[in-house]
Amino acid sequence: MSRTEVIMEDKNHKHVQNGSCRDINIAVLGGKGVGKSAIIVRYLTGRFIGDYDPEMEAIFSTNIPIDGKHYTINIMDTTSYFSGHDLKEDPIFWADAFMLVFSLIDLASYRTVQELVETLRMARDDEGVPILAAANKSDLVHLWTMSSVECEAWCSGQQCLFAEISASEDPESIHKAFELLCKRVRAVHKKREKLSWTLQRPAVAAKLQIRQSLKNLAEKKLWRTRTSTM
């Protein structure tokens, strides 16, 4: 993946897809001070900046090739999420995928990500939306408060992607994390398109209609049986 252009947009802007370039929307979520903004800027510009306005929300866009096809990647930088607070609906229903950032030197931030996974699964689980947990500050090994192996194992159990990254020291790890997430989004899109195409075939549609009719008939008979015994 290579960067070709970076655009900062108003958070309420709705990007319009065109025939030559498809959008992938990624919301970056996490607790305070975990490096969300630093990760985004590092990915888009290659620069590392340590201090950001914690109240800033914006969408950054970049046009990139993935496996020979051009995509517009829209990345939403969000304000810090605090445990017990309601998550805003904007990123939940806007995003095609989520990058949940926590710090390997802050155990509370990991707990926050676990809470976010539960919240997102409840809101979007039926859609199979990809979630990647990004363990930031991997360079500060001497300050780690948790095992990255255990974090990865937990993510695997939750069917989440996992990436160990460092915004300050390892920009390549960030590129790989975004690439992994984008490719997973593409796989989900392809699966949906294939299912949609299959359902449009007359023979399949007829079978589904018959199956639904039989199900409705069985439920009707069951209801009659129950009411006749009352």
C-alpha cells in the first residue's frame, strides 16, 4: 500500500463513491492518551507528533491502491472513550471497520478496548464488521503492564484482528495494521456481493420463497395446536 493523497474533511462530510474508486471507512477508537491521532498521522504522513487536541474529531482521507485496485480510505479520528460512557452513534454506523487502540503500558486502556468490542458487537455483529485491536507503544517493553501474547489470544477468541504497533518507532507496523484491516473489509464486501448475486438468481429466490412458506405454515399449525389445547 502506498499513500497518494491526504485530505482532511469535516466530520459530518459523507464521501460519495464513484465507479473508479471505492470508499473504506475506518473509525479509530480508544481511551485517552493511547496514541489514536499519532497513529493516524504517522500512517498518512510518515511523521510522528506526540501532542494532539484530545477533543478534536475529524475525518482524514487518502487514495491508495490495494491489490491493484484504487480505494479511498476515510479514517475517523475520535475523541477519547471513557469506560461507562455511551459511545457516539456517528462512528458506530459510519464505519466499515474499527481500529481499537490501547497502550501496552496502560492496563485500563486495554479494559476499555474490551468494553468497546462488546459494545460494537451488540450494535453491528450481524454485519460481520471487522475489528482490529492495535496494541500501541510496543517499543516501551520495559514499561508493559500486560502480555501482548495474552492480548492476542483474547482477540482471537473474540474474532478480532490483532496488531502490535509503535507510532513513535515503527511506522511499518502501522501500515501493516491498516492494510490488514482494509483487506478484511474487502473480503467482507466480496462475500456480501456474492450473497446478493446468489439471492438474485430466480432458482435460489424460488427455493427461499418455498422454504419461507413452509416455515410460516409450520408456525401457523403450531399456533393452532397451542390455542386448541388452551
